[in-house]
Amino acid sequence: MEKRINGHTGLLALFGTPVGHSGSPAMYNFCFQHDGLDLAYMAFDVNIDGMKQTLDTVKLWNLKGGNFTMPCKNIAAELMDELSPASRIIGACNVFVNKDGKLYGDITDGVGFVKNLAINGVEVKGKKMVVLGAGGAATAIQVQAALDGVAEVAIFNRNDEFYARAENTMEKLAKECPECKVTVTRLEEAQKLAEAIGACDILVNATSVGMKPQEGISLVDTALLRKDLVVADTVYNPEKTKLILDAEAAGCAKAIGGKGMLLWQGAVNYELYTGKEMPVEEYQKFQAEQAK
């Protein structure tokens, strides 16, 4: 890797804390090298109070772009020069590009999720969707689905600090995407959840339930899973959550795990950085070889 870095190499980076576990540098640097691009990607541990100075430095050093992870996504959106529609509605930003000293922010969690559905043969336009959760990923999915023409989004979340966020998302989408019907209901209301799942086309778990160490748990009664239902999860560790295993056992139309969402989000970011499609298949082969 060192041999290809020179005085003209363009720099991109991930900002947030912690970042030491991130797989983004390995993924993007592999893809840059594969495509013969004179770019390098690094990760910097930055907290909220360091973000203004960080972005001033990004402009000073002319970084080409990068990503933001927790807890910096919201403050990043406030510090961008321009935002995508989804990023503006959500008030968060996970990717940026530097165009002649102006920073353009976007959020691609939802784009990656919708792209992963499409890769698996599922289109969201005109469909009814139930989304469990109201955190960052859940909100991005709800907003992107509405922007992409989903007919209804039924949000279910526990009566906690994120419930107000779900209500705020509903109010924003009423203005931005009035053709999309959005409702917010407490997850504890089991009967309403059952009715919503019974009437929807796509069921999405966008909570951490199912992730280690909660891998044996699902928020959905198996009796609610049916053969014409598409079930998707945002959790990618384990690769198949209990919800996905239950959906497969029930013979659901599709059972789609969260690993693909992560991959396609990265691919969308790559295209924003380079204007090129990410060499996804080659990177997947590289990952498989590394895992041996």
C-alpha cells in the first residue's frame, strides 16, 4: 500500500469515535487500488466537540471526502455547506464530498437498504412498509423509502427517548412526501403491530434486537410471518438473526439480512467519491479469501 502513496494522493477519511474497529479503510483502499485510483482512506478518532476544527482542516488540507460515524452524524449535518434532501430531512450526515472547498453532505444508510432490497428483487415504490425502530438507521430507512415512493410507512418504537424522533419524522415527511402515509405507534401495542404487519408488504427490523448478545430474540411473533411477506433486518452480526431464520422457516417471500445493506451503502459512498461503481464482486472475493 505504501508504494502507491505519493505527493499527489488524494485523502479521504472516517471521523467519529470509536473508529478503530471500522472496516471502511480496508474496503475503500482495496477498491481504490483495484481501480487504479490515486486515493487513500484513513480513520480519525474525533468527538463532537472537535468536529468544527476537523472540518476546517478538511477544507485546509483539501480532503476529497469521507464518512461520519457516531456520535458525529448530527453535528456533521449542521456543519456542511449543502445537504441532500434525505440528509436535510433527517438532520444527519454520514458521507461527504469536497467540491472546490464546499462540503456536500448526504446520508446513505437508507439508500444502501433500498439498494439491497432491489438487488434481492424487491422494489419499495407503492408498497406498504412496517419499520421497527426509530434510531439513526431506522430513520434513514423511513425517509429514503418515502422519497423513493413507498405508499405507507408504519413506524413502531418503544415508548422511550426515540419515540419523539419517530413523531418528528412523521411530521417532516407529511410536508416533504405528502403522498406517503406515515404513522407512529408504540411497539408495546401488540394488536396494532399485528394488524400493521398483516397489511404490509415489507417488514423491517431496524432495532438492535437480534444483534449479539441478543441473537436469540425477535420482536415479531412467528404467527405473523406469511408467505407473501418480505422480511428484512438491518442487523448483520449475526448474519442471520432470529427474525431472518424465522422468516425462512415460515417460507416468507424474501428474508434479507443486514450485511448487504452495509455493503451497498459503501458502494453508494464509493460512487459519490469517485464517480465510478465500486468493484463489489472483487471486494467480496477478497473478503472471502481473507476469511480463510
